[in-house]
Amino acid sequence: MKVLDKAFEAMQNAYAPYSKYKVGSCVETKDGKFFIGANVENASYGLTNCAERNAIFAAYSNGYRKNQIKCIAIVSRGEKLVTPCGACRQVLSELLERDTEIILSNGKDTIITNIEDLMPLAFGADNL
């Protein structure tokens, strides 16, 4: 899958001097565009930004919206399969359609899921 290849390429751009855990991500749009992201850490840990948020924010910054996104891949080379943190799940729950494919891989194992499965009963605009 091209989106997975691009996510693994993006992972090489990660800035992870503290955790040493590099993550890459790639959003593929329905019109065939790709937007990549890598995790960027900060000594003030709360200011760190995850790969999937960087990728989805890049797509949105270029004018794309949830109905135009085909899928997002999130990858690492960890022993266990990479999964989005809680903050990323919250962001993805608002910025992706509920059934948009989320591809998770560590290079050995790969699964395809969606935000509905990763974050059921998510808080959103309807809760306000």
C-alpha cells in the first residue's frame, strides 16, 4: 500500500530524542493526494505533537475535510502494534468520518480499523 510506504518514509523524519519511539503517518485523500506527519517531541512533554495529528492537520491546512479523506496510516517499528494516543483519537474522531480506514502497522503486523472501533462514544460537537 502506497499510504503505508509513505508513512514509513515519514517516520524517518521523527524527532524523538526522549522516547526514542519514532512514529510516521500519512493521510491519503480520495483524489490521490498524500499528507505526511512524524512525531515531534519537546522537552516540555505536553508540547509534543504526534505523527497522526501532524498528518491530519497538514491535510486540513491544505483545504481537505473529512469527507475527502480516504484513509490514514500510522506506523512505528515497535514490538507491539502502534495505536493512537487518547488525544489523537479525540482529534481523529472529529476530523475523520466514522468509517474512514485507519491502518496501523509496525512492519510485521498490520490491521485496518476505524475511529468508531478505536473510540466508541466519542465526545464531539453533538455533546456541546
